[in-house]
Amino acid sequence: MNLDRFAVGLADPQAAREVGECENCGGEIYEGEQVVRYDGDLFCDTTCLSEYLLQNALYEEVVV
């Protein structure tokens, strides 16, 4: 049993499999990453989702 905490090392980031891309920015999404799924689409994070919704939702700015 090896007790050296550095014996194993970090996982190779290039070994991760790309599973899709962000619907807003087009960034690559890899297996094992935490992402946001909205209406079946994948987004990098809530910021990308917010930008996507603002660009694609029907809304109007008004003065009240």
C-alpha cells in the first residue's frame, strides 16, 4: 500500500470526453463537468443561460 499522496497524480484533463457544447457561447462541455441543463440544452453556467434567455425570449423594456 502506497501512502504517498502524490504517487497517483492528477487525472489527465485531455482524457476527458467532450459530450457537447454550450448553447450560448459554444464552449466545449466535457464528461464529469457540472453544467446547467435547460429545456434539454446544455449551458456552461447560469450566466450563459441568462444571456441566452435574454437574447431569445420575447420581452420589452417599458417605462412605468
